[in-house]
Amino acid sequence: MLNLYHTDYNNFTPEELCVYLEERYYTQVLSDLEVIHKYLIDYSYEDETDTAEIIIAIFRKLQIELKQLFTKDSILIFPHFKNKSDVTVNTDPFYQIHQRINDLLQQIRRKLNNYVQQPNWPTTLKICALELYSLEQLVQHVLYLKQNFLWPKINTVATSE
């Protein structure tokens, strides 16, 4: 994903940013999770060590965390801003979820040699590593947008009223 332009997220309202995150990023991440899961299952059939099973276990935890985060955002946070509610929102639990997601991404990164492909890796593992790296970048961007643009807008709206 090559951006040929710079998007100034400061110009987004909280409502617009919520819609943008859901429509542009959440659907892509969820789709990528399904594709990567299939590649990991294929790799597990080729792998004679426990590496595939460990990566799959971490990946499943990551899937659960991301799906729960997106569900909470879609059910709790985003409707709150779309309806312009004046009730304040505590974002601390979301920071904890973000940290767990980052920890899981780091565990996968370590298991896959920092995404540096090795000549002896089967093609399926090489594809998995490439896809997992892309997923990590996408998830990191989502967390960056939320923590640096959405949450400050939430806190500004809550304190100005």
C-alpha cells in the first residue's frame, strides 16, 4: 500500500475518523486475517517441527484480540461519536488491548526471524511471513490512528463540554 499523498487526519472529525477506520481498515484487516489463517494451516501440513503450531496458536490469539477490539469499537466507541453523545469514554481499556495486540505481533515477528526469509523456508512459509508483515503494518497504522488522532479528539470533546 503506497500512499502517493499525505492525509491530514487532524482535519477528520471523530465521526469521520470512525467511519474511515471501519470502512477502510477494519474490513481489510479482517479479510487479511482469514487469508493468513489459510496459509498458516497449509504451512502446518508441511512443517515437521512445532514452529507452525506455535505460530498458529499466537496468530489465533491475535485474531481473537483484533476481532474483539473491532467489535468493541463498532458497538461501543464508534456509535458514541456518530450519535455525538456527550457521555465521556474511558479509553484506558483500549490501550491495554492495543498493548496485547502489539505483544502478539512481536511474538510472531520473533518466531519468523524478524520476517527475514531464509533460503530453506518452504514457499508457504515465505508467503506467510510476507502476509504477516503486511498485516502487522496495517494493524500498527490502525492503532496509530486511534491513539494519535481519535483518542485525543475523544478527550477534547469530553473535556470541552
